[in-house]
Amino acid sequence: MKDATDLKTRFSGIYYGWRMVAVGAVISCIGSVQTASLSVFFLPLQRELALSRAQLSFVFSLTRLEGSIESPVVGWMIDKYGPRLPIVTGAVLGGVGFLILPLAKTFWPFFIIYMGMISIGFQMGFISSMHAVANLWFIRYRTRAMSFYSSSLRLGNAIFAPILGLIVAASSWRYGSVFAGAVVLVIALPLAALIKRSPESMGLLPDGDSPEEAHEKAKKEVENPKAQVKHEEADFDLSEALKSPSYWLIITSTTVRYLIIGGIHMHWVPIFVWKGYSEVTGAAFIGFASLVAWPLILLNGVLGDRFSKRLILMSGHTSLLLSMFVLAYSDNLWSIYLFSVLFSYGEGVSPTNYSIIGEYFGRRSFATLRGLVTTFTTVAIFSPVYAGWIFDQTEDYTTVLYTYVGIAIFAIFILLFLKRPRKVALSTN
């Protein structure tokens, strides 16, 4: 007969942490409506607000600057109080923000609502919190759990980008905004109440280990010191992590990834229009690329728990590099499909990008460390602005794509020097 702990840990043979993954994945899927709206709304907003592409790119890019300021605070909140509060707060702010955004008739009301509600809400509830949930509930399967969140974001893009594109084509971006707000408040907000603080708060252990299994594992590690060095969960505090060169290499690599992905995502539909396709076709290809990314991210999640995360990150940057070449020279639909697949894989290493922080530095300060990564990657806000400015001057995106090739090469190079910090030496008194 199973004891009480085992019954709580394994209801119907499923560890409760996987239920957190399932709930969080649906929340992330709904939250992707905000990222899907950026490129789909871009040209209609540019025409209505009478802005240049550089100006509108700057407005949207300020959301990352805002997120860089907000993320450490949210990270501290998650580490201290758990992820439920920021998820609920973010869903309310983001959902209501989208509902009232159509009331904005001129630039400044639009700017205040978007920055003051939508951006804050989605950064807090859908970006900063979900990876922290995975890191709290898992150690051995950390990358796999994070991959479910990242893949659900792409699945949401695959669903919402075409829907928003059709809504905008049939009516206007305002109806698309109301739709976005409704799905957040009706679906994501109620689910946020189901998120639990941590396995320990329920008398459980990470990965679904029973107390007996944890005791046996600790016993084996004591008997085999080499195994302890290999398998012991790192648990650096903030100051220890900041002294590690590996943390700064991760920050630099992440910044480069954001520079490329952020610029392409915001200008995705405009780039397709530049290539001679319609806005609806551009939105449809956002959906296609996101649909392709969905299984690729899950695959990376499995591989990231078994193989070198550094090599997976390098392969992602290589794929981004190749996708920029293909997009620059694409002259037919098949090359656009190839670009979408390569870009999707490069973007799909994102769970590995964050799980490596957990693997190297542990659970105690993960949300804060992840938040600081967002802060230091603020430089990426200039990428979409740069892309818009280049197009405003030349009516061409080729120079932008070559720039992204160069920084992808730089990212591959610096990852050659990334290595796991000596956690035993740093964490031993």
C-alpha cells in the first residue's frame, strides 16, 4: 500500500510537476498572442499612426527595455513568493490592455496602454514566470520541461498569427486586439490559479523523487565522490554566479540570439511584403514557422537533458546564420519554406538557453539570474530599430540580413569558450 507522500507524488503514475508543465504550457500558448500580434499589427499601425518603420520598431522594442528593468524584480518576486502572483497579475494587465487598446486613436494613448499594461503584463506573466516554474519542479528533466513552455509559445504563434492576420485583413487590427484580450482573460487567467509554488510546498521533491529515492541517491554520491561532482545540483547564490565567466558568456550568447530573432520577428510581415508577398501570406508563414518550431523545441528539450547544451546552442546559432543567407537570396516559395525551417530550429534552442543557467547555477537564484539575463540583453532593442532604419533609407532588408549573419558567427565563436563552472569549489564553505 502506497504511503501518503507517494500518493501525492504520483497520482495515476504522473508526477505533479508534469501537471504544472501542462498547465503552464497552455498559459504560454495563450500568451503567445502578444508576440504574434507584433508583426501582424505592424504595417496597419504604421499606416494609421503615420510612423516610419524605425519609429514603430523603436516603440515595440521599448518593451524589451521595460522587460529588462522589470525582470530582476519579477525574478526576485518568484524566488521569494512563487510564480502564481506574477502570472495572475500579468494575465490581468495584458488581457485588459488588449481589450482597451482599440480605444487609442492617436500615438500617445496607444503608447501608454501598450507599454503600461500589455508589455508589463506579458513580460511578467508569460515570459519571466514560466521557465522559473520548470526550474523549480525539475532538475534532471529541466530542459525537457522548459521545452514544453517554449514549444507552446510557438504552437500559440502557429494558431494566433494566421487568425490575427485574417481578422486584420477582414476588418482591422482593433478587432484583432479585442480577440487577443478575450482569449487571455477567458483561458489563461483561470489556469494561472492552478500554478503551485514549488514541489517542496506540497511535500514533494523535484523530478518526482520519493524521500527514499533521494536518500539512496545521496548515499551513492557519498560512496562515490566522482559521481557527486558529476550529478550534484549546483546551487550558487547571486554573487557567486556573477563572478563566473560562464554566466557572462551565456548573457552574450543570449543577447546575440535576441538581436537576430527580435529583428526578424518584428519585421517578419514587412520582410515578406518586401519579397513580394501579401501581408496575409506573411502572417501565414509566421504560423508555419511556429508550427515547425513546436516539435523541434521538444526534440531539443530531450537532447538538452542528455547531451551538451553548449553544442546545442552552437547548432542553433549556425542554423540562424544559414537562415539569414537563405532569406537574403530567396526568390521562390520553396526557399521561403527552407528559411522558415532553419530559423525555427535556431529559435528553438531557447529552452536550452535557459536550462543551462539552471544546470550551471542551480534552483535557489534561478529566476533572479534569468531576469538579469533579460536586463543585460537590453541592447537587443536596437536590432528591430536598426532593421527599420535601414529599410527606411534603402527600401531593402539585405544589409540587415548580412549584419545578422556576422553576429551569428560571433555567437558561435564565444560559445567555444563556455564551460561549466566548478560548482563544488564555489559552493563549499
